[in-house]
Amino acid sequence: MNVSGIDVRRENVRLLASLLDVEGAELAAKLERGMANDNSIVALSLEDRHQIVAALTPDAPWGLTELRNVLATQLKQHRDREEKQRRARLHQDRGQRPRDAA
């Protein structure tokens, strides 16, 4: 099964679903539904990615380590992009304001 661009074996998807806590119950159900329906791809929201990274510690089972690392990288890229956009808006806002008379 392809989870956010990473091929993950079905038994590891089951393991991941079992590792998600109460807050990840909806995501666990999504993963289990994907397996039950023989879906080859499961798309993840930003929140899903956060939940998986939180559930998988750096010493995650071997079959899930790559997924954790890729999702952590995706989340970092997302944060970096948001920060860059925030700075651009801040810079733009400052550039549009008239200077105070001295």
C-alpha cells in the first residue's frame, strides 16, 4: 500500500494503525478501510502526517522507519514554506506602510 508516496507492507500498515492512540482513531480507521478495500494508495492530510510522526518514535519498527522519516521531512518542508510565506507577507506589509515623519 502506498502511504503518502511510500510503499508500506500491509502488515506494517496494520501495525501503524494499532500504534495510533485515541486521537488517531479516525486515521487508524482510514488505514484499515484502505486495506479492507484493497486500496493501493492512502492519501494523508497534514494532521494525519503529524499523528503518524508522533506515534512512530525514532526507534520505530524497521518497516515504518522510512515512512516516519519521509513524513517528518514533509512536515519540515511545510513549516519552512509557511515561514517563508509569513516573512514575505510581513515584508510586503512593511513596504506598503508610509514611513512616519521624523
